[in-house]
Amino acid sequence: MEENRMTLLLVDDEPFNLHLLQELLEPDYDLLLAKNGEQALQRVRTVPPPDLILLDIMMPGVDGYQVLERLQADPITQKIPVIFITAMGEVADEAKGLSLGAVDYISKPISLAIVEARVKTHLALRKSMVVLQELNAQLESKNDQLSKLNTILQNMAMRDGLTGIPNRRHFDQYLEQEWNRASRDQAHLSLILMDIDFFKPFNDHYGHAEGDECLKQVARALADAMPRSVDLLARYGGEEFVCVLPDTNLDGLIVVGNKLRETIHALGLPHHHSKVADHVTISMGGVSMIPSRDLLPASLVKAADDRLYRAKAAGRDRLVC
């Protein structure tokens, strides 16, 4: 078979009609021939399958209607267009064929001009449908790629570039979400604001590269120590971190806060220019409340910031809540 030529399956139990169609169509198309319904169902299994089937209705054994029904029932062949060519010229016969899924109906005796015109029309439609399906597949693929890229970009926009944990923007959105939920459900919401103690002297003496590495290690340790997936740890800015604890009362806040502080102690990052220890420590301000519709989420942050100030004033390396 020649490359790029479309393939037709001709099905007719009358040799004369089959020969007539073959002479007409063979110069322009690759042809498959079948003399009955069973042969047609075998020939249609070629790879690739035919692009169009010209199918007689009145045949011994499996007739054209039955062939079409079996073609339509098979996902592999159901999209191949079928033109009925038959001596059955009643309107009811034509309606039955079209209702079964035939795309056209040509009456016998065969008019070669009509056959040629109908074949060209339906093959052109077939080509258009194939092109459209390919374009749709490409579009779906591009849309899927675009969706994945958008997800990646959104995740990047919500992540701190240095530490890899959620950033201030992510924190603001999550806090508002949980504030509204806690207000609606009248549930506790807790927040802890944290600051690395004496981080400026750390940067001054160890250098900014070591300062960045310190921030990354502290962020990783804090994130790993968060007890639940619903708890959010984020970089608030500079050497400050913040965590949101949904459905957590003051007692729960204290447990989490002490665990985080002990985690940084256990990290053991040297800090010989700290005034409270020979390693990196954190000060923490925590607040727990049942949100009110009369307040804004910023009030929770402000209250935590006030407690953080008190923790620093009291000597640092502690939790005030």
C-alpha cells in the first residue's frame, strides 16, 4: 500500500458490484475487499484499519445491519465511517441504517459519480476529524503541561526561596483561612512567633553565607518538629519564623512551643557571640484564642509579637504566651 493513501473496505456479495467499485476507486485509494459480512469483520482488523467502509446490506449470513452493529460495539472500529450501498430504497430502510450509525446511504443501481463524490466527501470529513482529534489531544497535552507549570509556579510563589518552607504570603493566606474557620466553628486557634536570638552578631562574625545556612537548618529542624500536617510553619521575615496551630488551645501551644525550642537546642549550631548560650537559640511569643468576627487575623499576630517582645526582654531563649 502506498504511503499517505487512504484505505477503503468494499463489502458486497455480488462480484459485479465489487468489481465495478474496485475499478472506480482503485486508482486513488488502497482497497480491501470482502464478499460477505464475516469477511468484512475480519478485513476491518487490518493495521491500520480502513478509513471508510462501503457496505452492502443484503448479504447471506451476517447482513450489513449486523456488521454495522458489531462495528459500533467495538471501540476500535466504532469511529470508522460506513456508507451503505444497497437496493433497499425504502425510507424506513435508510432511516434504520442511519440510526445504527451509518454516515450515508447510496441506492443501487450504483451511480459511479455519486459513489465517487460521497467517498471524497466522507474521507475529507474523516481527515478533518483526525486532524481535529490530534489538535485536541495536543491542546489537552498543552493544557495539562500549563496546569502543571502553573501549579509549580504557585508552589514556588508560596515558598521561601532560601529555606524552602512556606513564605509570608502563604502564611497570610493560611492564617486568614484558619481564622475564618475557627471563628465559624468557635474553635481555638494558636500562633507562635519566633526569632533567632542575636542573629545579627551571628551574621557579623560568621558571615552571611553561614547566616543563610543557619536559617536553612533552623527552618528544616522546626518544620520536621511540627506535630501535625495541619500545622503550618513559615518564614515570617529575616530571622523570624511563625507557626499556625489550628484547633490548639493554650496548653497545646505550650507543648508545641517547648518542643520547638528544645529542637533548636538539640540542633547545636555554634553561636559564640550569643549572650544566652554558646549555640543558636530562639525566643518565642505565643497566643491562643477563639477568634471573634469583631477582630482581624492581624490581632493574633500583634498579640504574639507583643509576647515575643516580652520573651526577649525577659532574657531570650524562652516562650512567653
